[in-house]
Amino acid sequence: MPPQIPFDAFVTLLVFLVGVPAVVLQTLPGETRQLLAKRAGHLVMDAGLPFVAAVALVVGGGLAARSGAVEPDVVWSSTLAALLLLGVVSGVRIIRRYGRPESVVRLLEGEALRRIERTGRPDEELLHDLVEFGRHSEPGRGREWVLEALHAQSERTFADPRYSGDRLEDLIAGVVELVVSGNDRPSPRNLSTATNILRRTLRALDKARDETFKQADALHAIHATSRLTQAALSIEPEASALRMVQALGVTGVRHPSTSVAVSQVLYGMAVTALERGKILIAIAALEHLITLLEANAPAEGELVADTLGAIAHFWAAGPTASAFARDRLARIEGHLKCSLLPALEATELHCAHRTLFRTADRVRALRKALSGDA
């Protein structure tokens, strides 16, 4: 009597092949399940192909057994062993592919990069999914995977010949949100990666091909550094904040059309850092402001107001800082379009109109002190 086909064993292994993805999904965090549910095609492929292969093995085994070329016992034993191996390999692959947050991020990153190859810009939906996934992760390594994926997308966008300087607004907003969202202190590692993305965006201006190249992404990056610096001032070390200050200063000098936006951010950095006792960062921001003013001599308007406003805060910070402020005033005086006292008066009015009342008060006090000296 010929040996019977081991249906029970086959059915058990086939059910195992189908059930592994479902079991893996149930063990994942809620946000991961939601993310994968939007891309069920990946799971269907990863679960469907092994199942199809398993069915092919069973059919092939049946044909081999009926042909009589091989002993049926050998056929079914070999088929069961192959199915078992296929099930184990499939289960391990699915767990490695979907069971870890890093793997899920890499899956989305690969899809995002392929879309950039087709369209020349990051996909809005994928960016949203990645940022949301990162927001539910802990600061540090969990968000670093997402930031690295955003970094890879920005680099691919920069490398695309169709890039025209205005395709990364959503990506830059996502980078900032990942670093500053939540109540946890930002991770130095996350800040460093975010800083690299923004600095690279600013450097893209250096390779502008012609007058059609836009500055939109650079301007978004300039304003994003303001929020990231606020986060950087709350942690040690201060390397990320200093790198952002330097990148801004270089951008403002190399690209005069960005100088007003840069000066506004540098002014905010200098004042905030001074208030928080981060003197090194405050001085660095002021020095870059002065360099920017000197590069645009004879200077007037926003550049002068931001620089004199920052100096007024130093002047009010104590005797030593006041001496430092007077030295900087002497340095910039010859680079102003008008003399120093009228410039201070214009700065006071400018700050009052911008509702920077504390700065306006300090500029007035500085002007009166210099008037008394005169």
C-alpha cells in the first residue's frame, strides 16, 4: 500500500506561513501597526511569496511521487523538510523586517528614496508617516533612525539635477519637530544630525546653478536654526549651537540676499544665549552679526538694528560685559551709514515697532549713557 500524503503536516506548515505576519503585527506597538496597515502591500508580498513557494513545493512533491522516479517516502520527507525550512526562514525574515523600529524606518526610507528618483522631491505622505513614527519614539536612538532617513532623503534631493532650492520645506519642518517635540530634553545626537541637515541645506546655495535657483529651502533652514538653537542651549555640550551659528554667519556673508533673515536669527540667538548664561554662544552670534554688518558697509536698517540691539543686551549685562559692548561699538562705528547716536535712536524706534520693548529700553539706556559720555 503506497504511503499516504501527510496532509496534516502540510496544512500545519502552510498555516504557519500565513500566520507569522499576523502574530508579528500583534506584537508591534500601535503606531507601527498603523504605519504598516497603510502599506499592506509589503506584508502581502512578504507573506504571499513564501506561501506560493510552499504550494509549489507540495505540488512538485505530488508529481514526483506519482511519477515513481523517487520513493514516495523520500519525496514527502524532503518536501516536509523544505517546507519547514521555508517557514523558519520566512518567519525570521518577517520578524527582522517588521519586528524592529529600525527595520520599519529603513523600509519607509527605501520607498521614499525610490519616489525621489521618480519625482525629484520627497513624498509628502511618506514624510508625514516618518515624522509621526519618530514623534512616538524616545529621543535618542529611536528618533535618530528617522532623522537619518530624512538626511538620506535630503541628500538624494540635493543630488537630483531637478533640484531648484524649494523642495524641502516639509522635510525641514519635520526635522525641527522631531528634535523639539515633547517634554523630554533633546538628545545631543539628534541635535547633531538635525544640524547637519540644516547646514547642508544652507550650503546648497553655494551651488546655485543660475538665477532661477530659489532660496526658499535656505530661508526655511535659517528660521529652523532659531528653534533648534533654543533646544541646543538647554543641553551640554554646546557644539550643535556653535555649528549652527557658524553656518548662519557664513551663509549671510556669502549670500547677501539672506542677510536680513540671518541677522534676525543671530540677534535672537545672542540675546537668548546671554540670558541663559551661555556666553560663548552669545559672543559667537554677536561676532557673526558684526561680520555680516561689516560685509554690508555702509550698513543701515535691519542689520544695524539687530547688531545694536544685541550689543545693548551685552551693555546691560554687567561691568565686564559693558566694556565688551563698548569695544564692539567702536569696531562697528565706521561701518554705519550714519553716526552712532542716530543709529541707536533709529534702533530704539525699530525695536519698539517690533514690540521688542526690553531691547528698546536697553538701547535707550545705552544711547543716553553714550550721550552723557559725549
